[in-house]
Amino acid sequence: MRVQALLLAVALGTGWEMAAHAQPLDPATAGRFVRLALDCVHREYPNKIAHVLTSDRDVGAPRELTPAFYGCYDWHSAVHGHWLLVRLVRLTDDGDFEPAARAALARSLTARNIEGELRYLNGHGRIAFERPYGLAWVLQLAAELREWDDADAAGWRAALEPLEREAARRMADWLPKLTHPIRVGEHSQTAFALGLVLDWARAAGDPGLLRLVRTRTEDYYGQDRDCPLAYEPSGQDFLSPCLAEADLLRRVRPPHDFAAWLDGFLPGIPRRGDAGGGRWLEPAVVSDPRDGKLAHLDGLNLSRAWMLEGIAAGLPAGDARRPVLRETARRHREAGLAAVTGEHYAGGHWLASFATYLVTERGLD
């Protein structure tokens, strides 16, 4: 389904309930996001690699080490940059960016390149490479390709499949051994990653991983209470520990059960009619967008927006918290999208992926 039809269905209440008053993603906006991804998916430098060396033989240029996902400054950003291209070509009508996006995907997603990725991933000392964030984005990319009825996509999906299987295997091996969740606002957070993995398990029809993610979600978070949202954000967050956890729980619990859990987990969410409820949670402000770590807060505004929309959508229709959640999501959406300019590569190499996840309502799909 194309973006305009998709959002019309949302507005009419067919298939989804409207989580926020999103505007349709016009081809010009989609094209702007695609151009940001195209500007980075094959840009090798600057490059930040988390690379374990066991000998001189492990020294190599990024394109030699990880031949599919060497751009966009770091590996995980390259992965979700490719996801952005797949999603927006799949969903956008009349995009003049489509030929360039398809060419970029064809250049990256080859059997030979994915073989190189697997060889790197299975190198000595790399058992925790990009776990869980990057691996979860691999699965999200695979899920997007699975949902696209397109001849090119079928070829890219087949090429990616060995890496997809390895990412799923690593998550399935790791989660039973992870005795506590990881409650941070950056890459190692488990809540956001588990949401992406859950989406893939459903799209791929993997009942074993689906059961494991649901079970570990309840093990990690099911008894949580009084999340300290007032302590957020930390200065380098791009994910909210509290909101990400709630956005995950609404994916695995029916609305009334989720509402009861949320009562204890975030008891401070204002209800309709509460004084000042509309200004409950303020968007973060980036003091220097040239600083890659400080620019994380622009991503936080985007991810908070989709998490707040998800939480609202997971509550029963008459829940009095929904108006404040949606209004707070709207303000975060506006602040986050205003930062997706590409003016500084610190944010330009990744913020468009988060913006795409938000405006195409991937988390509600």
C-alpha cells in the first residue's frame, strides 16, 4: 500500500486507529529523506567502527570489512539507511528518487556482499557485535523486504537471508542468557530492539522467537512500577528508557491489561481535564547539532513521538490519558522533524531513518 492510501486508511479508522494527526507523506518529503540516505549509504568516511582486532590481518578499510553496510558513519546507521530506502520506495507514489534508491540497494544487497558481512560477523571476538540494536535493524530491514511484493525486493531478500538468519539466531541465543534488561537511552537498550525483533518474528512467521520475545518482555518488564521519567533525558539519549518499555508492553498485552500495567508504571501521565496536562513532557533541545552525541536528542524527540503514539494506540478507546499522550507526541514530532535537515552529518546520517519510522507509522503497522 502506498503512503497516501495508508494514511487515508488510518484517518478513516480502517486497519489502524489514528495515533496522531499525521500529515500524509508527500513525495517531496519522502524524496528529502531518501536523499539523506543516498548521501550516506555508500559514503565511507568519516567512519566509526567498533572493531575487534586479533592480528594485523584484521586491519582493513570499512568497505573491505563490511562490504554491504560500510557507509553512514557506522554499521547500524548504514543498515537502517537501507531500510529507509526500501520502505519509502515501497510506500511512496511517483517518487522521482526511485531509480537511484533501487540502484543503491542493488549495489549493496548482493550475495557476495552479504557473504562478506557474515564473514566479518563470525570473526573471533565479535559475538556481541551490534547487539542488540544493529541486529534488530537487520531484522527490520528483512521484515520490510518480506512485506514488499516486488521482483527486485525478492532478489535483495534472498541475498540478505543468510545475515537475517544469523541475526535471528544471535538474538535467540542471547535473550535466554540475558538475566536483566538493559535500561539505557542509547544503542544497547533492550526495549526498543525487542520491539523490532517482535515485528520481524511476526512477519517471518517464527513462532519460537515470537514466544521468546514475548516471554522475555514479561520477565524483564512485566512487574515494573514507577519508572523515573523525571530523570530523563540523559544528555546523549536518542531513546527513552521509560517510554520504550511502555511502547514494547503495549505490543504484547491487550488494551485493558496494558492500561492497568501503565497505571503503575507511569502513574504521572495526566488524564483528560488535568490542569496543565497538555505540557506534561517537553521536547529536548539540542545545544550544538554539530556534535554527534548531543545531536542524539533530536532523535529522542522523534522516537518519543512514535512511542507516545504507540502507547496511546495501545490503550482502550476511552482512556483519559490518550489526549495528553497524543498532544505530547505532536509536539515531539514537530520538534524532531524540524531537525531533519542534513545540514550537519552528525545528524544527517541517521535522523531521516527515525523520521521515516515515525511518519510512516511503522511502529503501528
